[in-house]
Amino acid sequence: MKNKIIENVTIIYHTYKNIKNMYEYNTDDTQFLVERVDQFEKQLKRYLDGDLDDAKFKSLRLRNGLYMELHAHMLRVAIPYGVMNSRQLRALADVADKYDRGFGHFTTRQNIQFNWIEVAEIANLLRELSSVGLHAIQTSGKAIRNITADPLSGLTEGEIADARPYCELIRRWFNLHPEFSWLPGKFKIAVNGAKLDETALRIHDLGLRLLRNDKGELGFSVYVGGGLGAVAVIGAETASFVPVEDILSYLESVMRVYNLKGRRDNIKRLRIKFLVKELGAAEFSRLVDEDWKHTKYDPELKLNLNHLVQLEKDFALPVKPLEISGFEEPVDFNYSIWRKNNVRAHKLSGYSIVNVSLTKLGSSPGDVTSKQMRILADLAGQYSSSYLRTTKRQSIVFPHVRKDQVFDLWQSLEEFSLASPHQGTLAQIVACPGNDYCELAKAASIPIATRVQQRFDDMDKVLDIGDLNINISGCENSCAHHHIADIGLLGMKKNNVEFYQVTVAGETLDETVIGKKLGRSISGDEVVDAIENIVNVYLENRDEEERFKEVFKRIGLKPFKERVYG
């Protein structure tokens, strides 16, 4: 079986050699994936045979992406940097049919989750994923997780640099790093090279922003100690400029300080944000710099610029600029609405970037059926060079669509009920699965999202409201990132009754701002009325095209609070 998988991987690898825009694992990488599955299969057998108890098996399964949820095991599969191809999406559809209940769930951190996994089948599932270059390694547990990047990396004007090659080099550095195999807590990294921060990098444990210094040299500003959860914190800048070639040694120093000094005795204080807060950002930065002195000039830790050049070629766009003459946009009312919300400009002439929302009434935002996965894979092959990307708003991006084929793509999406025009509107709610699936959740998310959508079921009104986002988390773990939404809801329980804490005016695109608490928590019966009141205050005070955050900065919290609480 092992040799057969390696043979399949080799065939797939050479098949992909003609497809650019996506780094494909080399022979060593694919061999590692096969060996990791073999290793976990042996651990799983020991567990099923009773030689490993639940406590000992827990850390092993978590390191392979397997959680115990409310009803069954959940598997989290990494989609590195949010990039996948049609073949991989079809493989995920096969997993959904064979091992789950016919669907998957795209998350806010560029992963996909399957919620009904039988633990005895997990090794076979992982083996099938490894044959197309997918895995669940370190998607959970006290380790460095899947690195996230701007889903539009390499596609937009004004970008400092494409973040994906740097993400890949950092992945190579941390994967199975012996010194950081058992961290105090989970560790999330985001990298961004664009003007807008689609990654929300400053709410990560470590955020890297590509920039150029006064000499035009490329490097990173580094932010450490961000995170949401019960204590929302914006990451502090620990270095204003680290040259590209020195970033690995600097990251090692950050991780070493955290590994040595981070809390391990209090489950609520494991993350690096608590260490930065306890020491103070200045002292933490000093400790990192002190450690960095000993490794900064180590040639083994210099970023390999030759590898970087090759990766930049591997991640090069698969299309060239086009001059499309004589083309006029079709006149269609529904298409024009969809196009306004779902289509963005591409940096290459002749192309557009198309967003496909997965938010549907009555289901968890980000849920997608196996049939829809196959449809999207086929459409990507037809219209987007066989590539797709995922976003933190749980949508799918077709990154390279010819301008004269956007209408045709829309018609195909319409045929399969995938052409929702509400991308970026309040109808495109981001939510975790809540207590419908998660054993940690204290309140529902999906039913609240459905009720909000039903309240704003007039598409004309939704479009008039415009760009406004609502995020709903079922507990303080904040998986839906409610702190950084225009309107955020945090589920909780009081005397066995579901309540929701409301926050407003959070954001990350232009600047990182944690939403302000509106006031006392609101019962589940009242929360949709509260959202409508907040939206109405916004509309009544909006000047022309002002966004929610701009109105809030101008009028403050008081008008919203008075309308909701009376």
C-alpha cells in the first residue's frame, strides 16, 4: 500500500509540473506525508487495541488534526496559504462522501473540517489525502498551525510582495522543528504582503507584514502576542524591520523565548499573548533581541534566497496579460448586482477575481456539499486555470477568470445555486458551528445566523446597506472572529439560557481594532432585534457611501447603545 501511494504521488507530481501558480510538494515532502500516515496508523492501532489510553492518544490525534466533538470526531485538513487545485477539491469531495456525511466546512483560517469521522478510518482517509498533497499535520494541538496568507496574494495592484513563497519557506522551517514540538499552547502565524490586511495578522500569535525600508530592501515588520478568545489582544510590534534573509533566525528567537518562558501551569494562560502581556512588549522584544544575537549570523538559519527565487517561479501566475477587444459587459440586472459585490479587479489586464459565497440560509456558513465541491472544481478547471482559494470569510475565490468569461461563469454558478450576490454584505454571515456540533460551544450560532438572514430577506435593502459584516461565535474561543466584525456576537449561557454579548466596529483591513462592547448581554430572543436596531442607527447617520466603522468613529457608541437598550 505504501509503495502504491508513493507511486501515485510521483505520477501526480509529474502531472502537476505543467501547472504553475502553486508550489507542489517535492519527493521528500511527499515521502514525509506517507511516513507520517504510517506512523499515525501504528499509533491508532495501539489505541484501538487498548495499548494507549484516551489521555495518551489525545496529543497524538490532535497533532494529526483529529478532535473529539459533540457527536463524533472532527478532522481539520490544512489548505496551505488558502490555495488548492481542482484535483485536490475533488479529493476532498471524495472524503466527504466516503468518510463523512457528504459535506465539509471551510473555516476562517484556510482549513476544511469534516465533522462525522470514524476514528478507525482516519489513517485510510489521511493516506488518500496525502496522494494529492493534502494533510492534517499540526492543524491542532500545541504546535505551529497552518500558516495563513492573504487569499488574493499575487493578484492585486500595489502589493509589496506575494506572501506565499515566504509562507512555504517558514513551513519548511517549523515542520517538525525539534525544539518547538511541544509548545505551551497552539501557535498561529499569518503573513501579508498587500495594502489591505485580509489575513488579520495582528490578531495572530505572530504576524508578519512584508515591507520595504528606506533603501528599498525587502523585509518584515513583526507583531507578536495577538489573539482573540476570552481576552482579545492586538499583537505588539517587536521588530519594525527584519531583513528577509534573517527572518528564520528571528522567528526562532521569538519561539525560543515563548517556549522557555510561556505558561504551562494554567490552561487559560497558555498562549503567547499572556507572556507578552506579563512581561510587557518592550521586555519581550528585548529578550528576543538578546537571544537573536547568538543566532542572527548562523549560516544554517539564513533564508535560502536561491530557494526563494525558485519558489517565486513556482508561485508565478499561470496566466499572462490579455488585451480583450470588442467585449462589452452583458446587460442583465441580476448579473450586474452579483458582479458589483462578487468580482474584484485583477492586476493583470484581461482578468478578474471572482468570489463565490458559501453562506446559505439554514446551514453553517462555510458548509459545502460534496456535489458543490465537484461543481466548483469543474468550474475552476473551465474558468480559472484549475485553481481556487479560500478566505477568512469562508468563501471560495476563482483567482484568474477572463473578463469575457465572467458572465458565463455567473450563469453556471446560477445554474447550481452558487451565485449568491451578497458577498461582503450582512447576509454573508461568518459563524462557527456553535452548539449544533461543538462540545465547547455555549450557545447556538447557525440558528441566529439564519434568523438574521430571514430578518434581512429583502435583497434591495441588503444591497442598500452595503458592505457590513456580522460574525457569530458560540463561545469565548472566538472561532468566528466576532471581535473584528462590524457587528460581533459572542454566545454564552446564564441560568441555562442562551445570551449574546454584542460588540461593534471591529476591523482589520485598514487598521486592527477590537470591537467595543455595546452593553449587557442580550437573550437569544432579543438579539436579532438588537442587530436590526444597530443597522438602522448606521443607516440613519450614514453620509453617502460611509462604511460602518466610519459612522461609528464619528457618532460613537452612545446612539447604538440607546437604540438597543432604550
